[in-house]
Amino acid sequence: MIVTGPDRARVAALHRELLDRGGPITAAAVKEVVARRDPLMPGGERDRLCSAVLARTEGLGRLDSLFGDPTVSEVMINGPGPVWIERRGRLERTTLELDRDEIDRVVERMVAPIGRRVDQLSPQVDGRLADGSRVNIVVPPVAVDGPYVTVRRFVLREVTIESFADTETADILRGLIEDGANTVVSGGTGAGKTTLLNTMAALVDSSSRIITVEDAAELRLPHPHVVRLETRPESAEGGGQLTVRDLVRNALRMRPDRLVVGEVRGAEALDLIGALNTGHRGCLSTIHANGPRDALRRLETLAILAGDNLNLDALREQIAAAVDAVVHVKRTAAGARRIASVASVVAPARIEFLIGSDDGV
């Protein structure tokens, strides 16, 4: 329900009146107030106005119209004004505009259920909504024109390898899974790394015990034996945090046949490398990188962040022994996600391209 212009002021006035009355704001209460204010209002207009008022008081308000659209993959609020979306890989400005009060209500409804806080002392928060969507919120004073809200919607669909690549490349990826190759999926933001990871993991034999580790639980695997672990942020009291590194260490004690790490972005890289060098095969993960070579360099850098006085040559040898292949995915100009290259790791800092090249990335 998108309301603009004078209607927006009327909806806000009705909402204030309902708040002043006290008690729950139900559909019956809204209809009563609307009817009393304008008893001669046509039935269709009255129903539309009542729906707009209820949308302001329930769920995410007027944003629900966007979250109900399966083609919308991202919702972006850049402070008071128009709401932007990503649809089929392209940014669009919507006709929906939010004022500061509406944004504050949206923020409150997003953070309250996940037990987080966002204010001047803690001006940034990450979390996962009930539907699995990831949300990032930044408020003033850090957000100069904010609050800023970015929601990466949970729209992970069941797709085939062929939707990412031609038959030759798809066969190579199936071979990697069947052979138990430890594989890293690399790519930029929004390139389709998680979707491809989910698609590849779905090819694992159904008899396998799969343990997934994610910042925000997104993966949806069809296997009967899947154990899902999700990080936990620090509580308002300052304790209880569980990082990806903590969960990777714990997952190794849970007898995984396959370990799937949603994204390597910190010191957990060292633990993952260690795990892959102790007999764990067929593990999958993703990493932000510009290509296969860059993915290995980034994995190296993240492992160094563990701060264990690592010898660089020894670390490179461990990475080469741990990672068998890197699959790089990118988004085309038309918004499609495609596999740009597949590389086999054959020696420290040395790869051989099975498909594509760094020049083609």
C-alpha cells in the first residue's frame, strides 16, 4: 500500500488519534475512527485508508508492499525521502517516500525482535529478519542524512548449475563436488556467491552430514542431515558473542562430512585452512575477491589477521594444500550472475585455469 501527498498526512493524523485513544490498534478500531471522521466517505476509499493506517501500525509499515514483491532483492533507505530497490540486478527509485518518523518506526520494528540496539552510542547494527533477510542499519551521528537502512532480502532460490554456466563448466563443478574438492567461491558484492554456494552444496551426496556456519543463516539445503550454526553478536551487557571463528572450531568437533562456511571474512580463515589440512574434504566457502588469484591472496591476508606470527611461505603452502579450486562468479551488465572462471590450485601462489582467466574476470 503506497500512500503519497495529502493521503499521507491523513493517515498520520488517524494514527495519532488511535495512539491517543490507547489500547490495541485493531482493524475494527481503525474502521471506527475513519467512519466517525468522515461517515460519507465511499466504501472503496474507506477500505483503502483503513489498510494504509494498519500498514503504518503493523509489520514494516508501507515497506511491506516491497517485501511482498519476490522480484525485489534489496531495499535501501537513504534517510527521509524515496526508497530505492534492486530488482533483477538493477537499482530503481520507487514512488514510496518515508519521513523520519516512519523510518524510526521501521528501525525499531527491525531491531526489537533480534534483541539489538541502535542509538547514538551504538549507531550501527547488523541482523537477520524473521524471513532470513539481512539488515544493516546506521543512524546519526554516523549517518549524516540518516537513518540508513539496507536490507538484503532472503530470495535464495533453487537454481541449477546451468543457470550460472554452460554445460562444460557445469560438468566441471559437478566433478569438484563428486571428487570432494575443497572449493572457494569468489566474487564481488551481489555477484551471486551465496546462491552458487547453495547450488553447489545441494549436489553433495544425501548421505553426508553437512554442517553450515554463517553470519546470517541463509543456506537452504535439501539434505536430511544438515546442522546449521549462526553467529551471535555481543549482547547489550557486553558478552555472549560467538564469531564465525568460534563456530568453525566447534563445527570441527561435530563430525562433519562436509563443512560449508557462508563467507570467510576474518581470522576464521586460519582455522578453516587448518581444518582442510587435517583430512576434511569437500568443504565449501565464499570470499570477496576480484578473481581466483585475488581470492587466494585475500585468504592469505585474512589468515594473517589471526595474529599467530605465521611464516608467510608456510602459510602459502598450507593454503595450496587446503584449497583445491576457486570458482569466480560475477554479475553481467544485464544483471545476470555467471561463472567467469574456474581455477585449480596446483602449488603455492600458482593456479591453472580450467575455465576463463584472470583477464576475463
